[in-house]
Amino acid sequence: MEPVLSLSQLHALEVTERVASVLSLLAAVAIILTFVFSPKFRKPVNRLIFYASWGNLFANAATLISRSGVRAGPNSALCQFQAFLIQMFFIADALWNLAMAINVYLNVLKKYNAEQLKAMEWRYHLLCYGTPFVIALIFCFIETQGRGRMYGPAQLWCWISSDWAFMRIALFYAPAWICIAVSLTLYVISGLEMARKRDELRAFHKPSRASTDETFPAYKTTEIDVTSEIAGFPLPQAPAPCFDAKDRRPNPAVSSKDYEPFSTTISSSPPTIDLDPSLRQSSHETSAFRRYKVAWEDNKAAIKYTKVALLFFISLCVTWIPSSINRIYDLAHPNDVSYALNFLSAIVLPLMGFWNGVIYFATTRAICANIFWDLMEKWAPRKSSTRINGERRSLTTSWVGGGSSMTEGLVPIKQEGRASNVEGTSECHDMAGLRKDEERF
């Protein structure tokens, strides 16, 4: 028999669950709407958060029911439906975290690109939603005379009943922590590989003198001086060349005997060793440096992807640690119940979707700022005020073309005791100013 808390404690748990559930529902709906209606949010890492948000939506619908299912009784459709949703979609969230870790591993170590990662998504759907669905559905039909139905009251909501407490660990918390452990392992392996690549790229960016000399050898330079002079006195300039321009044959009109012979002296200086810096720099930039830049950009993209996935992993740990401690306490003390641990579970478990929303919008805050300013430009004309003839008047500006149009024309404005005529002057920004504001986000 499940130990019972006081009515005031149960009421506090119920209110806490529903408030947290509403926050998560709003976050999940916001993720789904922005992803569907704005292509700017459709990045590879956001795709997995988008898929996980559907699970959060159903999981938080179950937690929003709270203890209403418990009051309806274990045999009621409401209780069984609530337990089914919790069993299926809470595990699905942990599995989507594992999918993110697998993507990071494939991107960093196996060099998967965005298209290859996208081709993996149908497998992730089978893993994250297909497997929990089969298990949760089977639990609906398990019932024994000694323990009763598997789905029943579980303090906070309807779920696996206390008579089947060992199944809570075996088929709920253990799979979740296996996902967390595997994800952590993949993140560590990927992190070590990214650190190694970063060190290699930094070493490549600043090569040693010895390696530079081996890559770009020195050249031997010999200077040659050529001196020509006419042997006799100079003659008048020849009227035509000695060769016909059409067929390159000797021109009979001009004879080579009209010119005096000349002498040529060739001398050379001692050879010197010269290392051409321009050749070295050109070769470095045209071949190896381009490969360096590509590898550096790929490594930066992998780091950004990993940061988002790690934030998702941290939120998963925050969600599962208090509730896992609570269930372990229940197993160790079957005749006792901890109100504090249940209260923590009532906070962190329904907030699963909320944390995903925080991560989603925090990592896309620049996109959100751009969309906000676009909407302001389109739907909300700005109003600014200025002082005309000693009186403050309101000027309305609307964005037309590349600038702004005013309802007032040439007006005198008093500023710091001086009067000046300003055409269309206002305190609002023009389009270029708005674009500069966007860059700050």
C-alpha cells in the first residue's frame, strides 16, 4: 500500500506539478511553431530538439492531469492513459538526448555532414518513440491477482504502482541512466577528438622555423651582367629592319653590311643563397592554408553543435537526478515517503520541456532578435517627439524603402538654446540604424 501524505502536502504537489507543466507546454508549443513557420530555426541540432518537443508536449499533458488520475481510480481510463503517456514520453526524452550524442560522435569522428545526419533521423524516431511505445503499451495489459494492474497510483500521478516498484527501476530509471551514461561517454570521446584537432590546427597556424625551411627550400641566385658596344663609330639609324615582317625573310632593300660589328661582354657575380618570402607565403596560402581554414571552420561548427547537445544533456541530468534519488529512497524505505524528494520530483520532471525551450531559444537568440526587428519594421511604425516652436509635438515615422518618411516637413527645432532648420528630423533610427542594432544581439 502506498504511504499517503497529508492533504495540504498533496495539494502543494498538485499545484507545483501543474504550474511547471504549463511552463513546459508553452515552451514546447513555441519550439514547434517557430520551427514550422520560420526556416531560420531549422538547423541540424534544432531538428532533434523539435522532434523531442513533441514528446514533451504529450508528457506535460500527462503531468498537467496531476493527481486527477489518482482520484479517478486505477481502473479508470484517465489513470491508465496518464500512466501510458508518462511511461512512454519521459523515456523518449532521454533517448533523444542519446540521439544528439550519437550525432556529435558521427560528426566529429566519422565526418558525417548535415545530409548524412538527416538520413539517420528515421532510425532515431524508431528508437526514441517506437521502443517506448511498445513497452508502455504492453504495461497496459499486465495484471496479476497479487499485485493488481501495473499502472496505478504513484503519489504524484498515475504511473507504475508501488506494488510493481521494482519495474520502475528496471524499465524506467535504468534505461534512462544507461542513455545518460552512453551519452556522456560519447561526449567525452568527441571532446577529446575536438581538443586534439584544435591543437593540430593551432600548431599548423604557427609552424616552426625548421618545418618551414623543410617545406619551402632556399634558392641559389647568380647575377649576370651583359654589356654590348659598337666596335667602330656609330652610323645613321637604319631605315628598316633586316627582315621582312610578313614572311620573316631577309629584306634585300637593307643589307647587314650597313652596320658596324659590335662586341658583347658577359660577366657574373658570385652566387648567393636567397629564400624568397613571397614564394613561401604564396604557396602557403594557396594550398595548405586553404585546407587549414576549411578544417578550422568544420571544427568550429562541431563545437557549436556539441555545446547545444551538452546543454541538453545537463538539463536531462537536472531532470533525472532528484527523481531517481526519490525512487531509490522508496525502495529502501517502502513504508515511508519523503515529501521533500517528492516535491523536488514534482518540480524537475514536469519542467523537462521548459529547459529544452530555454536551450532552444538561448542558442538562437540572434535569430529571435532579427525576427523581432523585422516584425517591428513591418507592423509597428515608431513615434518620436520633437520640439517645434517651443512646443513638443509627436512625429510618426514609417519605414518606406530604405529610409523613413515623416508627417512633418521642414520644422524649426530648439536645441540647447540654438534654432536650426532640420528636414524630417526625429529621434528614431533609420533602417541602417536598425541593422546595427541587430548586430549587437
